[in-house]
Amino acid sequence: MSEQTEETASGRLRTALNAGDGSSRVQSALAAGTYPRPEYVAVLVEQCAHEPDFTVRETLTWALTRQDRDTAVASLLPELRSVLPQARRQALHTLSKIGDPRAWPAITTALLHDDDPEVAQTAWRTAAGLAPDEAKPALADELAVHFGAGTEDLRRSLTRAFLMIGSAGRRAVDAAAASDDWDVRVHALATDHLFAHPDDGFASAIAAARRSAARRDAADWDEQA
């Protein structure tokens, strides 16, 4: 394929992904994934950084998973250092879907503690899915500082990451469950509850954790009396 033909193909895709109608952009992304070409990768990654529509972004991610893996991963990794939160978030999300272990070293502590909550929670999920077994205890320790922080959705995301990490994260959960901070303790206890009862919902786990924390507090008061 000539260089001119490649430029024409990527240019056509870029133009199609700039259409004002979201459904048209979805169709263009679907076509790029159905008929993958190396020159599509950069255009798809570029669109991920600023695409406003969730459905289109999900289709872009799907299209990238259909491209040559080496090319896709190589194009996504630099996006983790972008100044644009959406670019970082979408790159993490797409790398989690591709599941290539080469992405693991690029998930830095800065991403795990990103100022943008959506970037951080995407980094938690991606890291938990890609971390090798030997790295999981240290990852759990890194994530444990977020127990009790943020919105309910953010707390749920952290718990899901710990459930993905599995038994390697139990030490960090147990340490947080002994915290003097009520919110930290309840969140960790809820996570521990879901280790034992994975079919329970997060709200049910929080309710159970609050009862458990209250019983512990009452027992401590009795011992001090």
C-alpha cells in the first residue's frame, strides 16, 4: 500500500469521526474496527482524547482492540502522560480491554492517585487487571490510602479493584479495617465482606460493615469502662 493511500484512508476516517451526528461517528468507528488497518490506530487514539459521547468512546475502544495489538499499545501508552484527563482515562480503559501485560509498567503512582477521580478509578481497575502476582501486594498497599475517600461510586470502584487483586490485597484491607477513621474502617470492612460474600451488593456490604464497626466500637467502650 502506498503512503498516499494510507494518508487517504486515515484522512477519511478522521473526517468521518468529526461528523456532527454521534450515530454517524459510531458507524465510522465500527467500520474501522471491522476492517482494521494500521493507519487507523493513531486516528482512533486521537479521537478518544476529545470524543464527547460515551457510546462513541466505547466504540472507539472496541475498534482499537480490533487493531494490531503492538501498534495499538504503542500508540496508547504515550496517552497516559497526556495533560488531558479524558485522554489518560480512555487510554487506560482501552489498555484494560486489550489486556497486554506490557502496559503494566506504564501505570504509575501518579495515575493511581490522579487528581481527576475518573482517571484514578480507571487506573485502579486497569492496574488490578494487569499487575503480575508478585506486584499485587504493593499495588494493594498503594490503593489502600483511598479507603473511605470520595463519592460512593469512587469507593465502589476501589472495592472492585481490591476484589480483582484478590487474596494478595487482604493484608492491606485488614490494616484499613483497623483504622481509627470511621469512613476508612467501614469501607475496608465492606470490602472484606464482599470477599466472603461476592454476590452481595456494595450498599448491602456497607450496611453490614457499619453494623460490624459499631459492634467493635461498643466492645471497645465496654472494655474501657
